Amino acid sequence: MARPQYRRSAFFRFAVALPLLLGALSGLLLWPIYREAVDHIRAQVHAAIERDSWDLEVEFHENGIDGLIAAIDQRQARQLDASTLYLLIDSKGDILAGSLAHWPASVPREDRAWAEFPTERGEQAEGQVFGLFGQRWLLVGRRSPLASFDRSLALQLCWTVAAMFALSALAAAWFSARLRRRLRGLAQDAERIRAGDLARRLWLSPRRDEIDDLAERFNRTFADLERLVDGTRQVSSHLAHDLRRPLQAARQHLEELAHRSNLDGPARAAIESSLAEVDQLLGTFAALLRLARLQAGGFERSSEWIDLERVVADAVELYTPLANAAGHQLRAKLAPCRVQGDRHLWFQLLQNLIENAINHGHSDIDVELQATGELSVRDHGPGVATESLPHLGERFYRADPARSTPGIGIGLALARAIAEHHGATLTFENAEPGLRARVRPRK
């Protein structure tokens, strides 16, 4: 099962990982502070209890049990510290003095034992137990602020971690969205370059940061590629242009020879065969020049609205006799469709695709036009090797089975250039059986 698109995004992982990391780090940093504060309060409470119990223990050793009871009663009457708690019981558990109504169940009767217990009002208290002579037990305690402080501090720490998480999540989302927009712009520029706009370059920001440095390196690479491609185009265009003149002169001489009446049959047949080959070469050079002009932007994009269904129907009508002569059917399934563009260029694209299907498919051909503007031409022949599919439409490329047939690999390159001139894409796929050429308008 494929993962959702957003989960594969590095920006999504960054936007999730950063808040989690900062939240965890803030929790780890604040936890020692929290524990130190709690331990400090507990130490203060214990120190106060120990000072109070020390004074009462001295009173007991100096004045006995009666002096201890009097000291406890006096402390309660004076109420110097409302948080203090006392309880003195005898061996039977009867209360001799103190502010508690009974001995807390959670407090063990062990000498010097520390315990936490709730008061009658539900408050949390801490105390220390002292075993006295005659099986008497003294509990000295204090109402501890530790429980409420613990809850308050823990809540504040949780809010702090949550706020850190939320703020870092917002910051990561803002940064990721900003960087994503920037990279999306670079990707769009690169896609336009890949589509044939070799003069375009990646946009550079005034900051000149690491991304700009990388984009500038890509721009230098694109400039080198543009020079290489332009050089290749110029060489092929110049060759095509320079060779047309001598070929046309040779064709004219051959025509003059063909009109002579003293030629025998074999000589006339040889001249006519040479004329056909020269015409094929001239057609190839014309296609090369048109391809170079298209790729160089020599054709202005027409804003005329044309009936593409009519153009496709005319191309099918033109090539139906040729397909029938080869023993195949040319079928068309057309939907009404209007597009902007050059009627003659669209017709040229259809011609090249149908001729390719007739020459190399050796089978019936299906031409389909959808109302969305998607156009496909499919034969039912052997198809091509999978590794050859991405190269179909490249200048001078011919798949292995096509190398034994006439042609030099210009037709599909010209068809692709025409499609891209109209803002469409031309792709090829094995239809099993056969090869399908598909022209899709860009969204």
C-alpha cells in the first residue's frame, strides 16, 4: 500500500520532527527544575518539623509528659503557625493533646518514621513520629503546600511544553511552506526548461543563500546544455539547408533525363527510382528545417480556435486508402473538440503519427479523439521494447525493428515538437498489442 503523498514529503517530516524534538528537549530541561523545586519545598517542610519536634523533645526530657502536654496546648493556643499539627496519644490510643481528632491510619507507629497523611479537611500533611517513654506516641506535622504546588508546577510545565510544541510546530509549518513555495517555483522553471524553453533559468533570490548557489550551478549547466542543443540544431539545419540546393539541382537534371525519348526501359526505371529517392531526401530535409524552426520558436502560437475533430477526420480520410492498400483498416472514434492552434501543424502531427503506425505497425489502426482534447493513435502490431519507449520522439532515434525500413527518425520528433508548440505532451506506450501514441493537453 502506497504511503500518502504528504507522508513522503521531507517538509512534512521536518514539520513533525522539529516540534516533537523541541517538546522533548524542553521537557528534559524543565524536569530537573521541577524536581529541584519539589525537593526544596519538601526539605523546608521537613526542616520545620524537625525544629519543632526537637523543641518538644527537649520539653519532654526536662518537664516530663505534663510539660509536653502543656507545651503543645500553649502552641495551639498561640497559633503562631496555623500549618502545624500535633497529636500525642498514650499506649491505649487515647488522645492526650493535639489538634487531630484521631491517629491517621496511614501513619505507622514507628520511632523517627516519616509519613504523609490527609487531614480532616482533606489537606495533605507530612509528619514525623516519635516514640516516648511509657508507650506514648507523638506526631509532629505540618500542612504541606507540596501537593498543591506540585499540581500547579506540573500543570505549568505541561503548558510550557505544549506551548513550545505549538510554537515550534507553527514555525516549522511556516518555514516549510515558505521553502516549499520557493522550491515549487524552481521546479516549475526546471519543468519549462525540460519542455523546451532552454532560454529560461531558475529564479535566484536576493539573499544568495545555499539554494541560490545550487540554482546558479544548475543555471550554468542549463546554459551549457542550451549551447550544445543549439549547436546540434544549427548543424542539422545548416546541413539540411545547404544540401537542398544540390539535391534540387540533381532532381532537375534527372527530370530532364527522364523526358528524353531515346531512353530504354531499364534506364527510365533507374531514373524514376533515383527521382523517388531524391524526393524522399528533400522531404526529410524539409522536415528537419521545420523541426528546427519549431524548436527555435520560429512559429508563433496561433490563437485561432479550430475544430480538431474535422482536422483528424480529414487526416483519417486521406490515409484510409493507403491503409486499405496495405490490407489494414483505419478506424476513427471522434468526439467534438475545439482547440486553439495552427490547423496545418495539427494536420502534420496526425500525418506523422498515422504514417508511423502504417509503416511500422503492419496492422489495423485506431484513431481516437476525446472531448477533453486527448488524442491517441494506436496500431495492433508488435510494439517496441520497453526501454525504447522514452526515446521515441527524439531526433534521429529509431527502434531496432524500424531500422530496416525507410526513414531517419524525424517524423515522431516533428510530431512531438508540434504537440509541445501547442502546449501538449506526446507520449508512447505499449498497448499490448501494438503501440499507442497519446497527445495530452497540459493542465
